[in-house]
Amino acid sequence: FAPELNDTMGIIPGPAAIFFIVIILTLLPTTSSSRSDGKQNKKRPPNVVILFADNLAYDDVGTFQTNNNKSSNDSSSRTPRTDTLANQGLKLLHWNSPAVLCSASRAALLTGKYPIRTGVYPRVFEPDAQHGLLANETTIADYLQQEGYATKLVGKWHLGSRPGYLPIDRGFDEWFGIPYHMSGGSLDGHVCGKERDPNGTLWLPLFDGRDIVEQPVDLTNLAPRYVQEAREFILEHASQQQPFFLYMAFSHVHQLCAPRFAECQWASSHFSRGGGGGKEGHSFRAEFGDAVEEMDWILGGVMDALDEAGSEVSDDTLVIFTSDNGPWTAEQSCAGSKGPFKGTWLKEHVSDDCTACPSEYKPSPLPGQKRRCIYPGTNYEVMGVSCGEDSGLGSAWEANVRMPAIVRWKGGGVPEGVTSSEMVSTLDVLPTVLSMIGKDIPIGSEVDGIDVTDVFLGHAQSLPLREGEDNQNETNRRRSERAIFFWRDGFKTGPLPAPFGRFDVVAMKIGWYKLWFWTKSSHYNADEEVYHDPPLIFDVLNDPAEAYPLDPNRHDDLLSHALHLMSEHKASIEWSAPLTLARDPKYLPCVNVESGCRTRPLPLDLDGGGDSIDQAEER
């Protein structure tokens, strides 16, 4: 057809053209309906579940034992549900905790930052801490909440227990759990010593939101309550088709408070050595293996809840499992195994006269009892270990920083039944989760973690990068520039009060190379830090025990590169004041001062049939 021209030279369509245009417009959607359909068809972002264990070692998980040639099979593993999760997803063999203690590791998970940036150093937040994670920090829960996610924490927080520092104040809609570690307070049947609880009112609290609902917490049914809280949260928001973020921070496998060393672990009824339906009678008393089994059972309960919500929900949920730190070695049978990460060099170079004691105990050797440790003011005594063997919690040796880790997302492309040797850090969780849901991190956020989506999806090269290897491809180039830095305290001197000294980088990793600048055993043992120039270099892929330092003269390029990266890292730090040191008893969580900080009457047999501290002193 041909258009007709009007007086003003405008184009007027003829009848045929008008008919054609009407047909086209009829077939095309309107702008508004197109926008509406786009919203309806837009894929809902995945749910996110983070399962975070407390002091669970790499070697405590059955599937990771197998990878270290340790005799293990499905029938003997204490972690069958965790092993199943690994078979359904990606098992990461080189996941690193960026901090040596609980509070700092949790701050790193939630913020993607080293603790030196957030002020969560040099120690953990104690129950009477004045501060916690500051409000100017944006957590992964904050980010996901902004994206329309329902957010909930079940379990341990350990980033401040005062109003204003609770999970509810840091991006979580809901919280059900304990504000700090399991050794943070007394229980009916397990009373902390006077070193920790001089006034007898330090009862371990259970929070629901901002309120203390139980003090002390009843451990005989805590694990089932954790599962129930997680299940109800998942089913509620799945039924509403609202994306959800569940942070399941297990209270396992941290030991209970001193001095009852023989009763240092706990489990609820079905896994305890004394619960109705349990192993010996009604109690929460347990051995370390029982605590591991119960943690695995809780994990299984969360996975069952996802399945109960339907395959669409389960398949479209990104699940990440790992641990904050490794075993508290000096706690011995109350803690986990170092496995292949023996810290052999340290053991061979620290005086055998140095003894590391369990928490709150002090060395008190006698003739023929070189490792004797006592609880101050009592007759409680246990045997410690040599400082050279104490290379777990509180140190930067592999036993404390190499974490078991699993990622599963059936509907999102995470491969099943695959392992990866790529170097990953807990710092990477925040940027990677945000990337995988399609959200950018705001510019200027100073996040130390990197986006490892390619690793999670199995696209990254899994072979260790060696010095001199071709770095022309992007994956190798990124890996050669990526370093993980391990900060700790416990120096003999420094600006911080004793025994902290100062907070400094003691070691770093580039790929499978680990460089040590300062070596020392865990916590505040008597052995002094030793400076190394040039640094010790270990190949932790082939030498996980850190036994055989490499010749520094054959690694000049590595040393030069490492020192450059560390200099850049330290220059980027705007030092934040240490938040964990300020303490005052007035900040202790207490449901009611008049009731002695208890929600139920004090039982007549406070110590559950065992000796009280006073009785022990009389023996």
C-alpha cells in the first residue's frame, strides 16, 4: 500500500495500512502488561542455608576422613547426614577459616571482612562484653533482608549479648539460640568454677528474639528445639513463596565450662549418656562423639525440612556447610581430632617442658606429673599436653584453619559428588552468595572475600598452582594474586594488655603454599613467639602436617610476591579499636536479678549428683 499525504505533508495511512496496524497491535502486548509478565516470569532468587559448626575439625567429618586415607566407611562414620550432603554437592578440600577464634570467624562469615577491620579481636566476646559487632557493619543477613528475604538465626551468635548487639539488630528477623559459646555459663547439673562465675549467677541463657526465655537453658531438649525452629521457619516461608535465609549456627561441638573435665561435652536426650530414650538415664552428659552425632542429626533435620517443603524448594536452596575453627587440642577427649594436620614443625621446635592446659586450668607440675594442671582454688586436676602439640584452636596451624566445607545447590548448577582443591575462605561466603542471587556488593564496602561462584559451580581449575606455572589464563592469574592472611594475638609484648600483646599477621597462604612469619602454639601458652626471616614455607598439599619447610632460596619469586601482597594488605587496613576487651559484670545477660538470673527455681541437687566445687576442695 502507499501512504497518502495531507496538507501539512504528514503521512496518513490508508485503509489497508490501518487494518494491518490494528492486527499488529492486537498481537503485541501492551507496555504495562509486558512489565507485569516480566515480574511474574522472573525467577525467584534461591533460598540460602548456612550450616556453621563450632570447633568441628576437618577430621571429625566422616567424608573428609576418607580423603585423608583414614579408614572410614558409611557404617562407622559419626556424620552420615553430612556425608550424604557431600555426595549431593561439592566438597571443598582447601577451605580456610580467616580467624583463629570463634567471634572473629563469625564476624568474617557475616561481613566478609578480616577481624582487624571490624574490631572483633583479640579475644572472643565474653558474656559481660560491653560491645559486639558494630551497627555500621553490613551483614549478609542485612543484604538478603534488603532483597526481600526472610532471615533467621538458630543457634550460637557470639557477636555481642547486650541489647543493640543481638542478631535482631544485625539483619535477622528472628533468632532462637544462645548468645555465646557453651562454656559461657552454668547449667543445672554443671556449674562453672569461680574463675568464670564468682557470684554464682552466670547461668547460660536461651534467647528468643530479644527476650531470655530460659535461664539456664535446658540442654536435654535443646537440639530438637533447634530442629523445630528451623523446620517451622523453612515451611512457613516456603508456603508463602518468600525466599529465606537460615543461618544454623550449631552450639556443637564446643565443650562446657570448667572445671568438670569429665563432663565437658553435652547432647540432648537421644544422644546423651543419660536422657529419656538416651544412653544412660535423664541427663545431657555426653562424650565428644555423641556431640558430633547430634550436630549431624540437627543438620539432617534441616535437610529433611527442605525436602518436606517440596523438591522445588529443596533443589532451589543454596546450602553451605563449614566450621568456624578446629579442635581445642588441650581439651583432649573433649575436643576433636587434628587428623593429618599435626603441626609437626612446632612440636619439634618447642620445649617439651612447656605444658598447655585445658581452658581455665593452670600448669602445676609435680615430680612424675610433668603435665599436671589444676583449676585455681580447687583440687580439680587434669593432665595437659605439651605446648608443641597444642596447634589447634587459637593458632594458625592447619588443624585450626583448614575447615571441612560442602556446597549444594541442585537447581543452580553446583556439581554433585565432586571435590575441589581450590583455595577458598569463609570470607568468600558473603560476596559469593550475593553474586549467586544476582546482587552486587556496594562500592566502598571493603569486603576482603572474593566471588568464588566459578569454584562453587565447578568451573575453576582444581589443580594446585605451582611457582612458575603459566598464569596467562584468568583463573590462574586470579589465584596467583589471591592470598589469605592469618592474624592472631598472644605476643609477649605489644600495645594490648597481657596476655594479648599485639594483633599481627603470623602466616599467609598463596594457593597451597603457606608462609610463616611468627610461630607459636595456641592461645597464651608459655612458649614465646618465634620470628622467621625468611619465613618458613610449607607445601600444605603434600605436607599437611607442616613438617618439612621448603628451601627459601629456591622460592625467591614466591617470597617477593608474598611480601608484596602482605605489604599491600597491611597498608589497606584502617585499624579499628579492639572491641572485645571492654567488659563489665553489669552487662551479663540476666532475665531477672531478683530471681538470681533464673527462669525456674534453683534445684536442690545443683550439681546433678556429682561433687560440687566446695566438695572437691574438701577431698
